[in-house]
Amino acid sequence: MGFAAILWVLPFWPAFVSPNEWPRVYQGLAVVHRGSLAVNEEVGEWGACEDLSSAEGKLYPNKAPGLLPLLLPAAGLAHVVAHGPGELRLAYLVGRILASGLPWLFASLLLARELGRRWGEAGTLVAGTLVLATPWLPAGALLFSHALAGACLLAGLVLLLQQKSLLFAGLLLGWAAVSEYPTALVGLFWLVISSWRGRWRVWPAWLGFAVPLALLAVYNWVCFGSPFVLSSARELYPQFSALSQQGFFGIGWPRLSNFWLLLFSPQRGMLFWAPFLLLGLLPRKEPLCLEAWVGALALLVLLSGYPNAHGGWFPGPRYLISVFPLLAVGAAGALAFRWHLPWVRGVALVAFFLGLPAAWLPLFTFPFSPPEFPLAPVTFHWPLLQAGTFMPTLVSRSLGLWLLGLLVTVAATWLVFFPSGTRLVPALALTVSAAVWFSAGSWSPALSFRQKLELAVVHDLYTGTPGESWLVRLQREARSDQEQRLLYRFLHQPPPQGKE
């Protein structure tokens, strides 16, 4: 069901130069067009954005290059069958399936198999909730690296624990590292633990882990003149470059404020985007749970020292998405221990229903939640949906919305009637979840001018939603000089005299 939704939506808006996605596509097309890793010509043709790095006058994505091999087939196909803007669009839409959608599907199926085999009904329910009721779903629909990194981490861990295909296990962990740099710490921890347990027998895993890192060193040397210089150290925009100069590759000492941000804040906290995954932070003795806990906790501690931990425009705690499958492992083990109790099954279903808006509203509307919005499904995505801002789909907007709604209904029905026990438990869970979201919508704070401006820019400029212009309507609310300057900038009007 989740993969069908990923195939159905087409998250591409020509007016929105997606900074996390388009530079990756630019590079794939540059390799196909000219055999070059630099994207200067693509930037000149299709538009610049913030997420670029610069070296000796050449532009590169500021991203880890792990997705590039999976994007090349899409770029090659687009180059053959399309031209101009159509080439970019096709390369992106096919590339996101190859580089995000298929790894997402593989990880979801592997997780469902492992959790169902180990913990039966509780494990299957947790896997279904992760797939259908957390930001793991939109992560599979977008050209971000989190789904690929999550798939590599999960598969690598399973192979490592089974002591099978150790070379391939290490290769997967290394691939995760060159797709999402912080996950290198996760793979490193697991290899150290495995070496302590199995001693010299795990040397093939270390060898496999080193291969992608060696390729990354070659990539860095070709692009930036040194194997030890990452793209993030050559950021084009000063405000992003300053972040990478702090601490160790931009990572400083852990901050309590970032722990709060990633776990409990209404803006990015897992408590509001994927509440059941918090159970995965509780240590358990089972080997799979323990290793998953170590990996997830290591990444959480590491990211708590990153100044930009909110992750920009993305639904939920973006930089933790790659360990969502690991947290689901721990959550399944914790729930299975008390699964015989009706209230435990009820709490699990409440977590599922609470997570539905976090997964599906971004897919219905605009799948990039600004970090300033608390309870973004209510304060950001729901107003867009009410105004008629729908995600482009394979068919008309209205039919696509109905089909996505049907998928949600089928998924919810399956999970309602899946758990054993009395039918009263799902009914109560649905009632509690609906009451929570209704209360959140009623009690959500009034939006600031900046938040209203971001909504208006998405509504009017990025998605081109028909109807009344929100930017024009916002003119009546602009009071300060700063607010008026911001508004005039997006209205493409010169500032009034005295407000330059």
C-alpha cells in the first residue's frame, strides 16, 4: 500500500527548485551529458538553490554522493527520451523510485519479515505502523538519502548478526555511510561490537565497509582536491558553510535543547511525528534489539551536537529517519513483551492513528514542512489541503486524492481488525486519536507573520494553487518595515520609497 502511494504521487513542481533533490539530479544528468561531476551548466539551465558546494569555480551538490549510482540509469533514460524541462522532470521522477522508493520497499519488507517472525502480531503491527503512519512513508517518495541509508543499515545489521555474507554486510554499512555521513558512526559501532564478539572472523565486514569509503575519498579528491574534504566543507552559501566549520565536521558537543527538539518538541519531536518509536530508545537484551538500540542511540547523540538538527524543510525529525527501522525493532520487542494486555494493544493502535496525518498529509499536499511550524500536519499541511493544494499524481488531482484516500482507508481498516482481542480496543483507540487531533487543531497557536508568509509562498508560488492569492491577502497584515520588505520581495514589486 505504501509503495503504491509512492508510485502514484509525482512530487515535482517546476517553480520549486527543491534544494535537497534537484542538485542530485543535476549531477546525474551532468555525468550522462558530459562525463562531469560538476553541475554548472545544469544550474544555469534549470536554476540555482542553496544546497550547492563550490571548488575552483565549479559547482557540486553539497550532499553525500551515495545516491549517485542509482540516479545514473534514470538520468540516462531521461536523456534518451526527453529534452529540456521534461528531461529534468523524468530524471527526477524515475530517480526517486530507483534511489529512494525501491530501497524503502526493500527495507519495509525486510523489517516486516524480521519483526513478524520474531514477535508475531506485535511485530507485524509495528512494521505496518512504521510504513503507513510515520514520516518514513514520505521519505520513500522523495529524493532524499534517508530511505537508502535506512535500508542499508537494516540489511547490514541483519547479515552481521547472522554472520552471513559479511563482506556484503560491510559493503551495505559503508554505502549507508557515504549516503548519510552521520550513519558512519552507526556502522562503525556495530563492526567494533562484532569484532569484540567474533574477533578476526568479521574481517570481511571491515573490508566491505572500507570500499565505499575509499570511493568517497576518490570522489572528494576529484571534486574538492583532497580525499578528506567533504562537500559540506565547501558550501557555497556562507550561512551553511559556517555550520560545517564548527566542531568535528560541523558536529559539536551534545545539547539538551537538540535532544528536546528531536524527541519531544511539537516542531520536530518523535513524540508528535512517530510516538511509538520512542519505545525503541529503551534497551533490550535480545541481540537484534540491543544492536538496533546502540545504532539509534549513537545517531541521536551525534545529531544532538549538530546546530542544524531540525533538518530544514521536511516532515518530522529528518536526520533520524534513517534509523526509524532500527527504532521500530526495539519498539516491537517492547510491545511484544506486554502484547497480551488489551491496553497495550490499544496504545499501539492509538499511536498508529495519531501517526496517519504525519504520513499522509505531506503526501496529499506539499511534502516539505518548515521547521517553524508546531504540529505541522495541523498548522501547515491541513490549511494547504483545505485551500486545494494537492500533490501532483499520475491522474487528475481529484481522482488522485480519492485514490490516496482509499489507500489510507484500506490501511486503517486492516490495522483496526488485525489485532486480536475485543473489537472495543480499536474503537476506543480511534476515538482517542480523533479527539487528540481535534484538540490540537482547536488549541494550536496563531501563526506568526513569517509562518503565514511561508504558507503563502508555498500556496502561490511553489505549487501555483489556483484561487485567491495568499500573498496579496497578507499585504493587509504587514506592519513592520521588515515584514513589508519580505512581502514585496515575493510579490516581485519594488519596495516603496523609504523601505529599500
